[in-house]
Amino acid sequence: MEHVDTIVVGAGVAGLTAARLLQAAGQRVVVLEARDRVGGRVHTARPGARATDLGASWIHGTTDSPVADAARAFGMRMVEFTVGSFQPDGRPIAYYAPDGTRLADEAAAAFAADIRTVDQRLLEVIERSGPEDSYRDVTDRAIADQGWDPERALRVREFVEHRTEEQYGAWIDDLAAHGLDDDQVEGDEVVFPDGYDRLPAHLAEGLDVRLGHLVSRVTWHAAGVDVTSRGGTASAAAAVVTVPVGVLQSASFTIDPPLPPAVAEPLARLRMNAFEKVFLRFPERFWGEGVYAIRQQGPEGRRWHSWYDLTPLHDEPTLLTFAAGPAAREIRTWSRDQVIASVMQQLRRLFPGAPDPIDVDVTDWQGDPFSHGSYAYMTVGSVTSDHDDLATPVGDVLHLAGEATWTDDPATVTAAMCSGHRAAERVLGRPVAIESIWNVQI
């Protein structure tokens, strides 16, 4: 049986970060990855010269961001594209009323002001909420406090529903009241025209990463860990397990003995979401220039309510929309042509005569056996500390890491990197500078 100092399960950003720091500290580290590539949920498709990020796309706030620092150090080209956590204004957003006509500037500004009023009230309502309150409960209270007429209240309620779906891929009734506590962005947001996958590729340089090694069992004991994969069984003094929540909760992945209550209970309160991307490329920019995002109100926006103009990334007329929550679960049974037809039906309500797209990408993270969804969210009954509690060391030999284990900014690449850094420090028993990730040659 092969023996190393630490086995890292998963070659996403969390696992590669931990492995890089541990190896730089002198450890012998092996990274076992089920996929045939590194990156995990950072995945870039490259048809021709175009790079399309099918998984993670943004750095949501470059201020004090280790991911932004790493990207700069690795020479990754970044383009500012600030979505502002489903912002209501601040950028040229074209709002369309339920009848499909575009809102005048004054009406759009009044609508955005209503949203900001409710958001301000939400801060107080959420602060007083309990674990059994859903995000629906607190938003309904905040909206009811305004005393608006039903139509005005309905438009804001729709916006909050869409924001919940787009931020966490969950229906508003299923998300905990504190589920969007991290919904704050410091500094510009950026995307990567050459592909986000450049980041894990750089992190993996010099590491012993073994692709196609699907791990099925992690056994922990006083002397360390034994990890069983398709490549056999290896042992180590410690393991850092970075598989997504969906894998941790699946029958195909076993931790033996089972996780103790301090870890198992917060894990049980988290769920993988339903969140898919649809990229549509067109022969022309029929929606016009100077439109940052397109949003429609009313029942027609139940599935498709927001489109983002990605044309500046590659000088190719492109719109990105999301299927999230119930809509994402619904389209899982649809063909690609059905998805395209459904999206175009809504676009043509707003832009009659819009041409057919010349190319479309539709993701299926829900069907991915190595993730079972895009990222984790807090269900009703969970508490904010569940994220960090999920990373509680088990027997001082087993450490969980990944986006779901970081409270300050879960569901992001930043959370993945920071959790990998924390896991490495716990394995070593001492602090290490996160800058070592990009400053140390391995």
C-alpha cells in the first residue's frame, strides 16, 4: 500500500490550494481526482478560439481577494463585468413590463428604489429571524411593512424570487432566511475572457495529480487515513476531502466511521442547488448596444427573466441566461432544442423578429455525478455557522474543505481557495501565508 503524508481528494481549487501549500511545506502529497481534468466546478469549454466558462465565471469582488491576487500573479487576463449580486440598477438594465413593453427610465428608477427600500428593511427583519424562517418569510414581512398596493408589491416580490434563484439556485421557500447574508460585493467583479480554468491549471503545476481516480471510501482512524479509489488504496497521516456536498451526501462516497454529529448535522442541513447556464450566440446584437442586462417582469418571466450581454468578452453577440431552482429542475427532462425554443419564445416577446441563435451551450451540473449540482445552499433550519462547522477536523486526521465549508463567502471560488488554505494550516499545525500559493515554485 502506498503511503504519503497527505492525500487530497478532489482537484478543484480547494484541493489544489491545500495540496500546493502542503507540498511547499515539504510534505509528500497525492491528489486523487475522479474527472479526467483538474478544476472541478471550474470548467471551461474551448470550441475554436472561444473560451466559455460552463462552471464558475466571476470573481465577485476583487477587493482583498486571494483569487484575484492569484489570477494576477499567474498572468490571467481579467475583464470587469460587475453584476452586483443581481443588482436592480447601477448599470444600464433594460426592464420590460409584464406586457412585454420596455419600462421608461422613470418607471425603472422607481422600481429600483422600491427594491432598495425593501432590502434596507430586510436587514432588520432577517436579524430578528429564527432558523425555521425561510427567505420567503422574511421578504414577505419586509414587503408587507411598506403598505403598497398589490401590483407594486408583486413586482418587488418577483424580483426577490428571481434574485434568490439566480444567487443560490434555490426556490425562495427552500432557502434559509440567512441564506443570502453573504450577498455583498466589495470592489469590481471580473470575468476571464481566456477562461477561468487557467487558475486550477496553474495551481496544479508541479503536483502529483492523479486523474480518473474515483474515490469511493475514506477510512479514518487514530493512525491516519486509508483512501480507496479506482487506483487502489493509499494511506496517509491525514486527508483533505474537497468533494462537493452532493457527493458527501451520496451513497457512492463513504466515510468510515461516519462523520461525528458536529460535522454530520451541519452537512444534513445543506443541499446542492439546481443552477444551469444557457449561452446563446447570435449573428447580430439585436438587443442594441449599451444594454448591460435585460430583465422582464410578470408571469412570463417564471423560467427566463434575465439575460446578460457577454458580447464584450469576445466581440461576438452573446447573451447568457440562467435556469435556476424549479426552472433548472424542470428543463432537466428537456431536449436542447426545447430549451432553446423556450428561451427564444421569451426573447421574442421583448424583441420581435429576433434571429435564431447560431450556437448554444446548455449546462447540466445537476446530472454531473461528481457534483450533483452547482453549489450548496442553506436549507430552512440551518444556521450561518453550518458552513464553518462542516470543516471541523475529524479525529485530527480528516479535514473537509470546499466552497460549502467557508462561512464568509460560500458558493464561490474564493471560498474554495480560502477553505483549502485553512485545511493546509490545520494539517501542518501552523499558519502559512496564502501568498505561497502563487509565490512558491514547486
